[in-house]
Amino acid sequence: MREVSIIGQVRQGNRSYLTGVYECPVCGKHIQKIAKAGRSANACSHKCYAKVRNRRGAYKSGAVIISGYVYEYKPAHPNCTKKGYVAQHRLVAEQNIGRFLTSDEVAHHIDENKRNNNPSNIQVMTASEHSTHHQNFRKCKGK
């Protein structure tokens, strides 16, 4: 944070600390802090810090990969996960058919590549059709 002015020494127990007034870069509020803490702080409070912090891990906006599938952050989607992500292949299938997929429908990758979300590679099936397809595929592959 930017130092506005130095107040002076403040005594806490057996130690004395240099204090100053610092301006929060997010809200512009002036707060009094110990100089060392004020210079290293990024914001005046947790609320202000949450507005400017860098997000990490699965909380990033945009596309992330979870279990080999590409997911997009769409918290307003009716079939999103608890964290607001929807599988990209399901979004592509929904665009192809012009409606949301039901809980019984599956977006199947024809070439078995989880990251190939080309509309020509996605096929909508029911869960039972999808299971039968893979069972038959395993039998053919085993012979």
C-alpha cells in the first residue's frame, strides 16, 4: 500500500514500532498500520483483497481440464457443477440440438478423444445407449 504519512512510534509491550497512515489501492480508504505491515499489505481488508487477488486452481474463469475433459466456467448454466463449471462437449452438443441436455443424455466423443470437442465429433446418446456402445466396443476390441 502507498504510505500517506508517518505518525511516529507506538509502544506495544517492551517494543516500539514505527506507524503510519496508508491508502488502500482498492477502495482509497486511509488506515493506520505498523510501517512494516502497511508496506507489505495489498489491501486494507479481506473484502478489498478478494476483489484484486489472483485466482488459482479450479477457480479460474475460462477453460480448465478436469479428468481429461475441458470444462468452461458457466455458473448460470442449469447443469453446472457446484463450482460453476460445465463440460465443453456438453455445451457443444447443446448448441447442435438447440436445447439443454437432460440428465439422462450423454455427449459422446466419436473418436474417443476427450479434448476433441468439434461439433462433428460429438454425438448425443441416452446413458443406456452410451453404455451399450462402449460394451460392444470392448467386445470387438478384445477379439
